[in-house]
Amino acid sequence: MRIIRRREPKRAPRRRQRDVLRDVMLSARECETWLTLDELAKLTHYPPASISAQLRHLRKPEYGGFAVEKRPRTVGAVLRGEDFGTVWEYQLKRRIRKIMGRSRAPRRGTRLALRTVVC
């Protein structure tokens, strides 16, 4: 008699906080919207300190090498009463790496120059 084993369905991998934040920031970029840490916290349900750390990670080449732009929120914008001082807003840009060609024959042991261009 044969033993029948049931296979458990594989779980879908959970999305990491960094991936959720990246997707939210890129979709906000398409709408040309700048978001504060408080607004990102309300959208993603993650704490602002954690979001700030993930924005730093998104600058690293191993996590996409994005350009995270930061600017102070204008005074004319509506702010809540607990916001004292400068409120910063963020926007994410993709970096494009281009390989620059050479005009002469390459020397031994040299590499092509990479240039980072922010779009």
C-alpha cells in the first residue's frame, strides 16, 4: 500500500517594507507628488523612523541606487499643529547608468567609465 502525502501550498513571499515604500514613492513620482514622512506613514502603515531608514537604503546600489530628493515643505501648505520647525518632503528618482565609449584603443587592465545620470 502506498502512502499518499499531501503537499502544502507554497505561501507567497511577503513584500518587504523597502519594496512597498519604493512602489509608493515611484507611483507618487509619476504624479509629480512630494510626500512627507507623516504622509508616507499614513499610506504604508509603517512608522516614520523606519521609513526614513528605508529611504537611506534605497540610495544604496544593491537596493536600486535611487536618487532620493529632499526639500522643505513650503510654508503655504497646510500643516498639523504638532509640526514644529521644518517639515521635509521626499521624492524618488531612478538613476540610469550609461557606459561611456572610448575614442582610442584601450590600455591593458582598464575598464569602461560608468557615468551615473539622474533622470
